Amino acid sequence: MSSSSLDVNTATARGREPARESSPPPAGAAEVVHLEHAAVRLGARTIWHDVSLDVRAGEFVAVLGPNGSGKSTLLKALLGLLPLSEGRASVLGRPVHRGNRAVGYLPQRRVFDADVRIRGRDLVRLGLDGARWGVPVPLLRTLLGHGDAVREERRRVDEVIAIVGASDYANRPIGEISGGEQQRLLIAQALVTRPRLLLLDEPLEGLDLPSQQIVSNIIRRVSKEEGITTLLVAHDVNPLLPYLDEVIYVARGQVLIGTPQEVITTETLSRVYGPRVEVLHTSDGRVLVVGPEEEGVSYHA
Amino acid sequence: MLDSGFSWNLVADAQDMLRFPFMQHALLAGTIVALVAGLVGYFMVLRGESFAGHTLANVGFAGAAGAVLVGVAPVAGLLVTGVLAALGIAALGGRGAGDAQGGGRTDIAIGTLLALALGLGLLFERLASVQAGGVYAVLFGLVLAVTNQDIVTIAATAAVTLVVVTLIGRPLLFASLDPDVAAARGVPVRLLTYVFLIVLAFAVAEAVQVVGVLLIFALLVTPAATALQLTARPARALALSAALAVAVTWLGLAVAYYTPYPAGFFITTFAFAAYLLARAWRLLARRGVRPARRRPSWHTAGETARQGVTPA
């Protein structure tokens, strides 16, 4: 195992020694995500601490770990929705701040009830202009002389809906379409500002198998074609394994980053979890992490 | 009491009706209030905050009775207690759409506030020895007794409400439907919860003066719910909700003028009828025109996504 390129950012593992950067970026490569000795505290509980990592431009990264370990917290910290209690975080070379249009976000799955009477298209559009003060009446803006901007926004919304293949049902109320169709429109919403970083929180959770396939194809295609750096929180790493550049593993207040081959090993995960964790490889190339039930490790990968 | 009964000459009827200052006042106040309630009601329904609206109205009952007790105008009591209650509800975690888990508990907290408000209202009413008619007016509205002074108050609060709604409309829509993404996009979701509940308190205080505490949903909920049955486009739904609220108010006042029965009854009945028609229309529309739902098949899934079309 090449633990040299791994970063085990824990006080226990390293004492007071400062954590090293994960594999230092080659000269010129932009770090899209940069965390330095970062920690997040919610109330009295420290979710994770002393986390230093870098994600370079264009990388496709899975964020893994047991339930409640702080995977969503990591995304929220990068969005500026949760303040760091220690350390620094920057995105695209600037300190994190809310409302960054260069960051697209898909929160943990939200289901729109059948009685939510708003078109999928309107939700996508809110991703573009929803933070702007005023009323959602395009006619008014046209009359006020912003006709060009209105047309341009409409064009962008159409375009992004076509990218996720949702043109057929974008005009139907969001509550009336299937979960997979809703998710495609929500991905369109995350993409509508042409982000350079996508933060996706369990985008496949709760979808039926065909929808999972479609949605994961869309995510991979878009992030590749448009060169969007993507951090994707996942429950099961196997469907993504062939496409991942790196894996971020969050567990027990610690965060590891490295290639899947480096991180998802008995040796590495044992350093986080203790000696009872084992990584198994099945004959068809799937990996399975087996661990103590009470840690909730056995579910995944 | 009526000079002339209803004729089928509607122009003459309208002229007849509008000869009386009390009808002019009622129509003017009713129009302003319905416009505000229709617009604010759209957001209230979308946010699932009907119970908060109901509570604000009942708190208004205590406020109006309390105002009489200390000798100020009931509408001042309505506004002050309404805003205080709005802040209280927001602090308890004022429920927005997509907040299903927290919703139940908030509802219970609002419910306790509601009960307290009604109890206080009862006490104030007894202490102020308000004659039964006063209480009746607050509960069921007394639109035909609206004065010039009332109209000035209603117009002023309506203007404030409309300006605020116009300013916060789009981010409010975003925060109501999709609070997590809205927050990430920089929308002050929590602040908007407070601002909207205060706006709602204003709208309620205005509407109470026309339809009263108990019938308030006829203007706040029913037109918005009707509009949402008919269109899923926010701009159209907003306009339709306001138009419906104004229409049922006019109709209700006109019919009440020609009959011995109260306007509140007709306003609520017409609003409900519109809602039923809208539901029926949607049911028919769905049965009749819409093609069977098509789903992309497993095999063509990747292709489907790439081309952005669903295979026929």
C-alpha cells in the first residue's frame, strides 16, 4: 500500500505534527477545493478536525463513509453553509462563501409531493435567478428593458434541461413526475449557472435501478464533457469505481483522500476504524468493506 | 331597506349599488384586501403555512379585543399582536416547504399559542365589556361598516405589504420550494421566514376587517389553492390568485347587497365554488387530453440521456 501519498489527518495518527498536503499538485494545476487543518463543530460535537486536502481541477471524486460521519457536512462546509471552527477552506482559489455561482449543489434527496404545483422548469430557473430580489414575473423585466437578459436566461434553462434529457417533462408540475425525472431536473438546476465545481449529496439514493443508471450516466458525462470538478457523496462506491480519480473517506472524525486503490484497503481503513475492518474484493471486481456492525461500516463499498 | 331590487340590467344594478357610500367603502376595502390576500395567500399555501395564518387571525382576535380594552383602534391591536405572534411563530421554527420533519413539532407549538390567544381574547372581550356586536364583527367581518378612516388604514398597510412582497417575491419562492439550495445560493432563508410571517400578519390584519377571523381562509387559502389547481406557473398563479380573490369579493358583496344574508357567507361560498370547479376542470383535463406516461426503458437509458429525447 502506498501510504506515502495518503493523508491521515488525525491528531492521534500524527500527534501535533502538522498534516501534510495530500499529493502536492503539479505546478500550474488549479486546486478547486483546498482545505487546511479544517474542523467543523456542531454544538459540542466535533464532526471532523484537522482535515487538509486538495482536489484538482476536473477530478471526479467520491466521498464515502458510514452514516453520520460528516460527508454532507463536508459539502456544506465547502458551500459556506456551515462555518469552520478551525482552519481554512477555499474553493476555486477564493475563501468559501455562500452564493458562489461557480459551485453547483444537489442536496440530499428531496422529494416533491404530488401537490407541489410548480413546473420543473421553474425550479431550474430559480437555480439561475432565485437569489435575485424582485418578483418572478418575466414580463415585468421585459417591460423594464431587460428583454435580452430574459431571453438569454430562458435559452440557458432550455439548454441545461436538454443536457439532462428532461425536455419532455420540464413543463409538468414537479410533483407529478417520477423520482428519477425530478432528480434529472434538480441536476439541471445545479448546472444552470455553469459551475466549475459540482457538490452532489447522494444523487442516486432512493432512485430505482434504471433511474440510478440514467442519473449516474448524466453526472459522469456532464462532469467529463464540461470539465467540471465533481465531489459526489455515495453510499455504494462500486458503480462509480471505474470512473473515480480519487476517494475521500470520512469516518470517526477523520478524513482520508487518495485513489480508491490507496484508500479502500484493509490496512488504511484499519488505521481509521481499528483492526476489525476488512476490505474484500469479489471475483467480479467489486469491493466490500466489512466491519463492526455498531460502526455501520458493513453496509457499503 | 333597499330602494330597488335586483334587475337583470347589471349596469343599472351596479349604479344602484354604488350610490351608497357604505357600498363604495366596502367595495374599495374589499378589493384592496382581496388583492393582498390573494398574493400573500399564494406564498402561504406554497410554504404550507396555512396553520400559521389561521393562528395569526385568532391572535388578531385577542389583539382587537385588547385594543378596545386599552382604548385604541382594533386594527392597531390586530397589527401589533399579529406581528408579535409572527415573530413568535418564526422563532419556534416557522415551517417552510420541504421541512416535513420539523413541521409536526412546530405545528404543536403554534397550536399552544393559538389556544392561549383565544383565551386571552375571551378575557379581554369580557374586561372591555365589548358589546356582542364588536366580537361578532371581529369574528365574521363587518365589511358593510367600513369607514373612510378604516380605508386609509387598510390602504396604508396594503401598500407596505405589496412593496415587501414585490421585493422578496423571487427569493421567497426559491426558499419556500427548495430551502437547501436557496441557502447555498445565498438566499437568507431564515430571515425570509421572519419577513414572510410578518407580511402574513399584515395581510391577516387587513383581511380580518373584511371577512373576519373565522372566514379569513376564503381570501387567503381558497383563491391560491384554486389558482394552483389551474396553473403551475408562478407568475400566472400569483395573478390568478389575486384576481380570483377580488372576483369572489365583488360577487359576494354584490349578492349580499340584494339579499338579506351576510357578505361573508357569499364570499366564502363563491370562493369554494371556484375551487370545486377548478378541481373538476383539472380532473377532466387530466383524463381527457394527457397521453399515457412514457418512461425511457432500461436498454435505451444512456442514449435517452444523451439525446435528450424519450423514445416513442
